[in-house]
Amino acid sequence: MTTLAVNFENRVSSQEIEIATAKNDAARDAIHVDEIHARVFDASAIASGFISAAFIAKLRFLAVLVKQEGQRQLAAPHRRR
């Protein structure tokens, strides 16, 4: 299965590129999950909450996940300040 992501520049990126970027980005180590809630349904789940970091303001996030091949996959993330 191929996984694609849209990076912070709104460009399509591969999973390998995103993992390499995250490993080399020291600022990502400073992200803190302040609050998280999850609702699990049969073949989907919704997660929401707040994250904060030194380099950004506190963000609210919402993520929709769907079950594919026995694992939950991120289908639609959203965040806003």
C-alpha cells in the first residue's frame, strides 16, 4: 500500500520523505498533546483534541481514521489555531 501525505507547503509527499523529515526536525520533538478524545466505530474512528509546541500556538485537531487491512489509517486530518 502506498501512503501519500500533503506537507506544510501543500505539496504531495511520500511516507518515506515525511519520516525522514520528522527524524531530522528537532522542533517536532517539542510537540505536546494537551488533550485527546477518541470515538471508535466499527470501521472508523474520530480523534480530536489540542496540541501545543514552542514553535506554534496551541492547535485544535480533528482526525478521521478508517480501518483498512485490519489497521486504522489516517483519512482526513484537520487542524486550526
